[in-house]
Amino acid sequence: MALATATDAYELRFGAGRSCLDLLATAHPAERLDSAEVLRAWLVGAGLVPPGTPLARVDAAWLAGFRELRGLVGQLVRTGLGPEPRPPYDTALAGVNGLARAAPPAPRAVRGEDGTLVRELDRPPECAGLLAAVARDALELLTDPVARAALRECEGDNCPLVYLDTSRGRRRRWCSSEVCGNRERVARHRRRAALARA
């Protein structure tokens, strides 16, 4: 699934089934975490912070931290799709375990303008706490045998994205039906049209 963010110059995707997998999608087809503005949009879109949360402190160090975590999670997830863990697995696992130690931001419920309860963070979030939330999500995914068994790599041409297949019958083939699935359907249509002309 694609989600257009506040800046139309880029698009962030949030259909992988877990925030740690959605973080992986920020590197494809090109680097998307290239500014503090994009990282702020991703943090809100991924549900790590409620809309309207003050994120003025997001800077280049935050970008570097999330890119580093993305690389570590990518090593763990992609290695987990193969038959046996490879040597960098232990180093990546130690890195994610280390990042998971920080306390994630504490949520609280407050009354919104219309009187309903809405989620807010107890205080402005810190980078370490948000990294910990994503790292913990990755650790939960990797230690849950049912979730880990549902990990799939997209079958789209040149698409390395990984997602959780929670579809009925576990037959989902693409990271996004709207993106990779649509490309496949268009390519199939063109092949049929070319055969019909021949």
C-alpha cells in the first residue's frame, strides 16, 4: 500500500505489516530517508508517533540512526529468508538488541477537542526511544515463529521488499498490489497483446 505524505515529491509505503518492514521500504527504489522532513512523515505514517507530535529535534543524527537500524533489520530479515544464517547475522542481531534496550516513548490517553480519547506521547520523543520501538518490533517479528513463517519477498521485477503475508491462503505475491502487482498485470497484458498481433 502506498501513502502519499505531506510532500508530494516522495511517497512512503506502509503496507508491509510491521513498522520494521516498512522501514526497509524507505530504501527502495531509491533512498527516501533523505531529509528530516521525510523522517518526520515516516514516523507519523508508521504510527510511531501520533499526528501533531512535536518532532522539531529530528536532524541528521536521527536520519543516520534510522538508516543504520534499517541496514541491520534488512540483514536479519533477508538472512532469515534463506536456508541458514550467514556470519553478519550475529553482528546485526547484536546491533538490534542494543538499540532495543532504550525505553520507547510512553503513550498516554487524553481527551481530544470532541471529547473522545486520543493517543499522545508523554513527552517529546527522543531518537533512541523511537529506534528502540522499531528494533523491538523487529525482535518480536524474528522471535515469533508464526510471523517469521509469513515473511515473503516481493515477486515483482527488481523489487527486494519484504512483507508479512497475512492473506487468506497465504497467496500474496507482491509487496503492493497497487505497485508491483499492477506492473505485473500491465506486463502480462502487453505480452498477450503482442502475441495477438503476431
